Amino acid sequence: MKALKIAAPAAAASLLLSYKCYKTVFCRGPEPAEDEIFDGSPLASYRDEIDRGLRFIDAQPFEQVYMTAWDGVRLAGKYYPAENERSLVILFHGYRSTAKRDFSYIFSQLLGDGRSVLLVDQRAHGLSGGDTIGFGVLERLDCLDWVNYAVERFGSDLPIFIYGVSMGASTVLSACEFPLPANVAGIVADCGFTSVEEIIKVGLRRRGRHASLAWPLVRLGALVFGRFDPADGKVEEALRRCRLPVLFIHGEGDRLTPCDMSRRNYAACAGEAVLVTVPGAGHGLSYPADSKKVGTALCDFFERYGG
């Protein structure tokens, strides 16, 4: 009886802490403005490029599209058709970010090269529904649904690339373990992580938390309140079953997702793979830091695998 009296409050305290972890890490957060850049942020160095890219995107005709995901969540995206279309690129943004801002740098190159764009809001972001961010565990299934949507709408002859930044990169990399339609030509992954557990522990250490002690509470929060297991997010393992060509991009100055994670993902990839790193570039900033190097790598990759 005495042990029960001690255990019950301890269990309640653990559950409360796990809920706080869920709210902090996995729950839909405040929506950032697409042009919101804080002074001192690494983005601030590229404010002009971001603004120019956002203006370009805003000037393009698009179609607002919606799709129902595997679990009933309504997902939103914007379709931008390219003249002289050669392929379709489905773009997946990062954690608590916006699609337009994450791809503001590269958007004009894609359309100019004849790559139509499907710019999606990941679940629990933007116009998409859902309250839980799955760090790629839930979103990898959304990626499969978006690909199937694209094949049904545009046909099975149009080459499709799936391209993600940060959490979006790990989303598209994780999707490679599923049977994808034959016209999915390749994957582009910019600053993706190796596993959900590892990237969350990196974040915990950066905030001065004891990662090994906090991780079980974070995982419990996701299991109980998010109804998914973040330990299932094993990107590096998924890549050992990958049969698609992959272009890995990463900034060597990335303080949020260590560049070594892309090196490990590249080493694990069973398919054809190319790794491009940019000295000094921060998180998701490889393209503006060296647009010639990264832009050429992207162009070569699309040309080689998608015509």
C-alpha cells in the first residue's frame, strides 16, 4: 500500500511532464509569418534573397489544392505549373517553418528549368490540418499520399522528385522505404537528420537538458498524446532499403542538424547517392551560401534522373 501511494504521484508527475514535452516539441505552434526574420538569426544574412524569392513566388499563378491523408487529416498545397514542363517537384518544408520561406531561394530555378512545383504545407502547419508534428514519422505517409495524388492527377509518365529541407528532408528520406510509383525519379534531402531520437537529443543538449533522462518523457508524450512513436523515425535505417537516387545537401556550419548526419545518411543509402556540403553554411542555408555549387548540383541531378 505504501509503495502504491508513492508510485501513483510519481506516475502522475511523469504523465504531466510528458504532456508538457508533447506540447513543447510535437504540438502545432504559432504560425510564423513567411517573411518573419529575427535580427541575429542566420536567416538575417540572406534577408534580401528571401524577400526577392517570396516576391517571385507571390507573382506566380498557382492552384490551391487539398488532399485527405491516410488518417483523415486534410492537407493543403499549392500547385505552380511550369512552362515546357519536364518534371514535377513536391517540396516539403521544415519543422515549424513555412513552405514559401524554406524554398524561397530555389523556387525560381525550379520553375525556370521546367520543373512544376507542388508546395505543400506539412500537417500541423499552414493551411493543413492536424495538431501533432511527427518529425517525419507521420509525414512520411503524407509524402506517399502526395505522390499518389500527383500520379493520379498528372499521370504516370511525368517524372516526380520529392525534395525536403530539415524535417522535410527526413520526411522524404523516410518515405523511400515504401513502394513508390515507378515515375518517382529521385529524392533531394537538404540538412536532414538520421533519426528522430538523435535530433531531439541534439536539441535537448543545446538547451542544457540531460538528453538521456528527458528522451523517455518526450517519447511518452508522443505516444500518449500524439498517438505515434518517435522512436520509429529511423531515417538512416530506411535509407539502407532505398533504391532511388538521392542528392544530399548540407551546410558544414549547421548548428541545428549536424552536417555529419547527412554524411551518415549518405553512407547508409543503398541507392545511387551524391553528397554536397557547403563550408560555413548554416541550417537550410546551403543554397544562398553557395548558389552556384548547390544550384549546379540540383540541375545535374534533375537532368540525370528526370530529363
